[in-house]
Amino acid sequence: MSFLAERMNAIDASGIRKIFALAAKMKDPINLSIGQPDYDVDQLCKDEACNQIQAGFNAYTQTWGIDELREGAAEYYDRKFGAELKNVMITGGVSGGLFLALMATVNPGDEVICADPFFVMYKHLVNLLGGKAVTVNTFPDFKLTAERVEAAITPRTKALIVNTPANPTGVTLNGAELDSLAAVAKKHDLLVISDEIYESLQYDEEPATMVGRYDNVLLLNGFSKNMAMTGWRLGYAGGPEGVIQAMNTLQQYTFVCAPSFAQKAAVLALKADMTEKVDAYRRKRDLVYNGLKDTFHCVKPGGAFYIYPRTPDGDGDAFVKKAIENNVLIIPGSVFSDNPSCFRISFAAPDETIKRGCEILKSLV
């Protein structure tokens, strides 16, 4: 007799975590797989977290989070984008916010549109909840356009997930492109879930947000990618009052609240100057793009810290296997897409690691 729920058949163990497990067994791998900043949390934030722990700020907070951080997130969007972020709540990371958002809104049979390639959680969480993840083919430019989205809409479509800058491609959408997506969502009365975890890591175009372009936008953002707080599990959400209230109710029975001392430290993180970090990643982006573009088809990433090259023979899984045999850790495109022709590189790594990795990958073609 199996004790597992049938819903578990709708998901598989993350392919990324499988690679991480493999990396733990390898001796000094050239690791271009992990989506984690290669810098530490700012000292100012670490000091504040330690001070709050020592001061005894270690108990539960209100489920929706401390007022200073909720207000700080709203002020951040006003300051950076001139956009009004309403009904802010603090979540257990953006992943926790995404889980709450989908659980609060997706009924069995509802369709949720996202780009292909997609961040791994989108498809699997929708399927877990009995919904149907409808992926929109964005090859070869990886742009989630209004035309591509509209072609995928059916009477069962309920929500659209927008991720810019995108994981795994690093592709960004500008204000005009987001306006077009917002117009389609408004036309069809869709909820837009905007995953903006990488919004502070943009290198070319003016950063843009979906917030303020359409009433029914649910914003998800956090502190893992800009401030390296990956293990602190801290994010925030804002949007339609009814959706946020439902997410808050669900949080009462799941995550309870985000870590208390981390919330205090994140108030400072929202005011941090990202210029030096962005400049460093722009240089790393150029390093990996220029290192690979003559051998692989690459779309130059405009943000985040990923590039998504296509293998010459279109067999990404076989190429990744060969790379791992040569001590280079990368992620197969089949983790993120129904098209297995690509692989993902994270350039959140030391320059020398990026250079060595690129040279080995080119030698394998």
C-alpha cells in the first residue's frame, strides 16, 4: 500500500537539485550551475540581524510581516519605479510567495500560462494543485510577447506568470513589452503573477516592473538574488487585496511567518546601493557571452546571472553529461523546457571559473 498522495505523481525531484547533489560528490568541480550570488550578505545587514537576535527579537511576527519591512518594500517600488505597490505582505522567500499565490488562486482545471523556458517551480506547482501549466514557446529569442501569450489563451486560462529578468535565460522585458502583456491580461481578465526576484540585476535597458501597469498584478520579489540572502528565506508580495488576504490566511496555516530577525535586517537591504554588484555582473555577463558566442548560439542576457546557450546538435542532455564528465557542472535545458536543445550556465562565479568553464565547454563541441 502506498501512503503517497496521487498529486505527487504530478511532480518530479528538481533536476537542479540532482546536479547539486552530484556536485557534492565531485572533487573541485568547475561549478557553473548554482543560482546563488558569489558575494556574501552585506555586513550592515549581518550586523543588524545579529543585533536583533541578541536584543531578543526572535519570536513570531504578525503573519503578514513587520510594518517596517512592508512599508519599506512599498517605498522601494515607489522610489525606483514610481509604482504603487499595494497590500504588501512578507513571505518565506519568493518560492514561498509563489506557492501561496498559486494555492490561493488555482482551481483544478484552471490554466496558467508561462514562458518556455520556465523557472522549474512554475509548471510543477501548477500541476501539483490540479491546474494545467500552459507553456508558450519563446524560442529562439526567449521573449514572452503579447502575441505568443494571446495565442495560448483559452476559456480556462486564469493567470499569466511573467518573469523578468528571466531564469534560465537572463532575457529582460522593457516597459513597452510589459505594457503589451498587461493589455492582453486586461482584455482577457487574467491575474498576472510577476516574478521580479532579479529586477535589481539588469545591465542594459532601463529596469521595468509590471506593477502599476494593470490592476490585477500580483508582485513577487525578495532578497535572495540581490542581497545574497538565499538561506534567510525572505520575500514579499503585493497586489489585489483579496488575493493577498487569501495568501495571508494560507500563510497562517503553513509558513506562519518569515524569520523575524531577518525581516529587521532586510529593511536595510532595501536601501542598499546595488551599483557595484550590477557593474561586476555586467562584466561577468560580457565575459561568458563573448567566451561562448562564436561556438554556441547565445541570446545575450540583459539581466539576472544566467545564459542559455544552444548546443550545436540540439542534444542538451548529452552535452551536459559530457561536460560533467569533464568536471564542469551546468544544468540541462530539459529541466526548464520541453525543448532539450540548450543548457543553463550561471555566471555567478569567480572570473577564473567562468573562463576555465567556457574553454572546456568549447572544446567539447
